Amino acid sequence: MPPQPGLAAEVVAAVTESDTALALGSGEVPVLGTPRVVALCEEATVKALDSALDPGTTSVGMRIQLDHVAPTAVGHKVRAEATLERVEGRRLTFSVSVRDERGLVAVGKVTRVLVDIERFLEKCR
């Protein structure tokens, strides 16, 4: 049985120097980099599916639509939240957001696809 809409999870992280746009090569300022924001959102989607998938099945990222709307400085904490909104066959669409203590940092959608792990890895060989 596929996962059902409403599954949700959050991930909390403290922003470090290694999370900055400068360190990640995505910009020239020492604030939370967009690649790290994306990773936090994906981590929250994976966590939301933790106990909802059959053995031998996982999900892989397919599409990310994200607006990174506010900077977050090193030392601040961010919370990424993901909620499964829609299930279309093997496609799972999550609404995601990231917030710090000042408010909204990023908002968007993450689409993941359910795959059989062995068959998926065969495609890499």
C-alpha cells in the first residue's frame, strides 16, 4: 500500500560554516546556502516516509521547486518541515518549508518517486 497524504516530519539543524553559500560554492556570502536548504527539505521528506515504505523500496528525488526568501546566519537554528500532499502512482509530492527564529526562510515542493532498490541500482551499472 502506498504512503498516504498527511505524512509529515521535521528536521532541525544549526547553521555552521560548512552550510554557507560560500563553503558550498553557491554564492559569496557566509549565510545558509540554498544547496543546504534543499538538502534539509529532502531530509525531511525522507524522514516523513521512514516507516511507510515496504522493505526493498525507497524514494528518490525527482523535482524540487523552492523559493529561498530570507538569509540565515551561522549559529542560528533552522527547522525544515515536509508534509506529503499528493500521491500519484509512484510519485509523491510534498509541501516543504524552512524557518528560523525570525520566520520563513524557504518554501516549495519536493517530488519523490518510489523505486525498487535493486532494480533502481541496476540502472547504474
